[in-house]
Amino acid sequence: MIAPPPTPPRGRVSGVRRCRRAWVAALVVLGAAFGAVAEEGEEDGRDASAEPPARGFGPPPPPLGARFAESLEGSRIRVGYRFERVRYAGLRTGDDHLTPDQVRAFGFPETPRALDSTVHTVSVAYAPHPRVTLVVELPYVQNEYERFDVTSMIRRQHQAEGLGDVGFAVVVPFIRKGVESSQVHLGLDVPTGSIRRGAEGRPLPYAAQPGNGSVDLEWGWTYKGELDRFSWGGQVTGRHPVGRNGRDWREGSRLTGRVWGVVRVLGGLSASLRADWEKQNEIEGFDRNLQPPVDPSEDPELQDGTLLALAPGLSMEVPALAGQRLGVEIGIPVYQDLDGPQLERDWTFTAGWQWVY
């Protein structure tokens, strides 16, 4: 009998690595379980792992803003890059606009002026099983924050950049019937982003920090339909931080609902329209290094609100580059109800590329 290889000392494998390995194993097990349920729920007799027809272009894909909306289902690997820039400017409380003078009337000697957040995300998806897609996302965050000091009448600009919170997820097709299908996803974000970057020895406000310092759990359910040159869908997702970070605060939970429609305009060119509803809860706890009475963006109880936005977009599948796709979206808020004073969202620009092979 051949003796098993010696077990390495426990100290050589950190608790973080053991946790990540356990999480990946759990994702595969959960995916297999959901896949078994999905197989029983397929009523039209089609194989979910079958390749789409190779002739011409099929129904158009979901828009960029749909979260984990496509499982691989027969393909093995997908790589992608996503550029997202969000502009926050102007002040609002409830659904009313505020001027800096009105904010100062609340007793704040400083007021936020603008926040530009840019995120570069590289993603890799792998299908170890026809009904299980594993995804890894690596974001790089660049934040530019500006505030106005009423006492000195000076505008101060602060910058923070670095690796954001790395995300892991599993996507599983759930039920398929005719031209309609659904899927679920489960995700985990690990706190690799910084919450300690600031200027003049003072941390940045909550929204301007590259990370939130806590483990986040994410879940989602997606419905899709497709017919010839059209596709449509809806999605519900939730993100819930678990426990407080090293600075004794926890970001509020976020719930998002979205619907969309897509039409293939010409060849590989598709046009889409997406509507998002987002509910952000307030922060639990607070960072003792911040000063809530000075700047409303540093008050944890003024970081929640509701947003409704529309996002038109375009997507192009390139026949000469098999399996590759380009896309772009512009998000425009149409209604915001914020527990402020806080910065309101002006617009969101998203561009992306992906290659399935």
C-alpha cells in the first residue's frame, strides 16, 4: 500500500485560504443541487446545455446592466472587461433639490460638491458543469471627491484609488419552458478594498472609499424571454453586508429590481432599454474618525434613499471576432428620494467587452 502524502502543517495554509476553498466547494455543491432542480423543471424537453444554433444571429443578449444575466450553458470560459463611471453632483433631501446655502442652514459647515467614481472590472467565468457557472470579478476603483468649506470658502478635492472588493459568484439555470427561462445566482464579496484612505489624516466619506471593509452576500433571480429578434427580462437582486468592519460600521443592505427589453436592429447590432429601481438602506454604526456634525456625507444616517433610472444601450456582436461582444449603456435617473442632505446621482456611463470561448 502506498502511504498518503504527508499533510502540510496547518500554519502553511491561512484561514483566509481555507475559507475561500470552502466557499468555492460550497458554490459547486449548491450549483449542482440547483441544476438538479432545474433539470426536473424543464417542461419543453430541451437540453439547457445545448449550443445555440450557429446560423446567423439568435435573439439579442441582455443589456450590460443586468447582473449575471447569462450563464455559460455549453461554453466553458468567458472573460470580460467593464468600465463604469458614475457622476454625483447637486444636493437633495427627499425629492427636493437643495442649494449649498440651504444645506448650511442645517448647521453643516462643510457641504459635499461632487463625487466621480470610476470602476474598472475584469471578470472571468468558468463552467465546471453544464449547469454551474462560476464567476470571479476583480474591480479597480478610482474616486474623486470634492467638498466646500464654508468657514474658509475653499473647495477641497480628495482622491482615493485601489483594488475594490473582489467578488465570487455561482450562476445556475433554474427553469426553462419554451422561449422563457430563469436562473439564480449567489455571490460573495471579500473585503479587499481599502476603507482607510483619506487626505490630511481624515478618512474620506463612506461613499468615496474604495471598499466597505466587510463581507457582502449577494443573491439574485433572473427571468428571461426571447423570440426571433426580440428579448426581454426582469431581475431582482439583493446585497447584504455581514458584520461590521474594522472601523465599527456596516454598509446598508441594497435591494434592486430591474426590467428590460432588447431588439436586434441590424445584423449583430442590438438596442436595449432598461429600467432600474434601487433601495439603499442607511449605514449601521459609524466611523469614529469621521465628523457627522461637520459634513452630511459623513453622517451614517443620511446615506439611504430610493432611485429610479432608465438606461438605453447598444450591443454589438462582431462576427469577425467569434464569441466577442461590445456594449455601452447610459443610465439617467428619473426619480430620487434621498434621506439627505446628500449628493444625488447625475448619470452613469457603462461600456463593456466580453469574449466567450
